[in-house]
Amino acid sequence: MARLAVISDIHGNRPALEEVLRDLDRRDVDAVICLGDIVGYGPDPSACIQLVRSTCRVAIRGNHEDGVLSRGSSRGWNPVAQAGLAYARRTLGDLELEFLASLPASFAVGRTLLAVHDSPVPSDHGMNYLRNASDAADAFFWMRDRICLVGHTHVAACFTTTTGLGVRPSHDDMQAISSLVAQTDGGGDAWTESGPVGTIELPSEGRSIVNPGSVGQPRDRDPRASYAIIDLNRSVAEFHRVAYDIEEAVRRTAAAGLPSVLGERLAIGA
């Protein structure tokens, strides 16, 4: 598995997932890994589960899967998130719920790669947010793997360090993706206001944390679906954005009787 496509945070957005999978058909990848949150928020949890089951070599469980399976795990969530969970519970069948329950919390390939939903920092709630360099420094302290894949924030990101194991890197020992030079992906600026689009080199002797962003609900002011490809042979992370039919996703959200904000936010990537 030299080229791994990484998707995350689909959140029941079928039009977005379908377009990402079409885009992947032309990218020559060996396997697709899903970092969780297949369900929640969006109107098509069942269809998205079926697509993940048929296309992903590995899928792990996100906090929204936990929220569907156990009401106690989502106690205190906001009403909009609760509405998405309630809709998924009403519409998913027993086999789909069994599939969600069967998903592991993490996936590892030796010491080369670790995939988790939120962060490699241990927690009993699965709701750590790895948003910035300080969060990444804490995560590197716990990492024993060369590359860690995370989702959960809905924002594409990459952090690297060459420090040793069991050390919390200082700011000088780490790089964030915004300080690296990205190559363009099909034209346009290498670095846009909405996030990275291009190829980032990963240190072969160091460690990296890569977040592919969100397929179904980006929150970086770019409404296009986001995903990444990890090329282990070349030691790079490729970031991709894919336009999809947002109006159709908004219509489907309204037809499902979900809160209107869940459709409205798709158009602005928030």
C-alpha cells in the first residue's frame, strides 16, 4: 500500500463523497482509509455507510459513530449535532448499526502509520482537537509512529518534527504546513486562504501528523470537499479539493427535515 487515499468527516453528505470517490478513480491509489464520522449532521448516513463499506480498505470509528451508538457519549452536544444523531438512529438499519459498532478506534501499519479520528493523545471521550502547533506538540509526545493520520477538526493540516520519541517539540523543532512551500494542484495558488492545495514533503527521518480535512462539511471557508493522499514511497502528502453539487446537498438536508443551518453552512465551508 504505497499510495493511500485518506478521507474523513463525511457526515452523511452523499454528493460530496461521490465526487471525491470519482476524483480518486483517476488518482492511482492502492487503498482508501476513512478516519471516521461517516454519519452525523447530513441526510444520507445509510448511503455513505454503503459507499465506505464498498470502497474503503479500512474505516475507523469517529465520535459521531459513538454518538449514534450510545446516547450517553453525546451528552452535552449542541442541538444541531443532536438532531443529526437522532436522524441517523431513526434511519439506519440493524446491519448498518452493527457495522458502525464493529469499527475499530484506530488502525496501525507497524510503526509506519497510525490512523485515529481525533488525536494520538489518549482520552476517554474521543474529542481531542488537534488544531494548532501547540496541540501537535502534545500529540508528538505520544506518537511512536512515523505518520499519524487524524480528522475531527474538518480543516486540512500537516505538522512535522524531527525530535526524538517521548519529547514535546518546541516551536523551533516543528513545522506547520503554512510554513512549507506547496506545489500547485491543477493550477492556481499553492497556498490559498482556505488551506493547502498541493504536495507537502514529509521528513523521512522525522514524524508527521496529517489531517485530510473534511469530505462532507469543511470548516475552512472553502466549501469544496477535502481529502489527502499519502505516498509512502515518495514520502509526501498530497492535498486535494473537489467541487460537488452543494445545492443538491442542501436540498437533501431540507427534505430530511434537518435544521436548515446544516445545509446553509455547506455553501460557505463553515
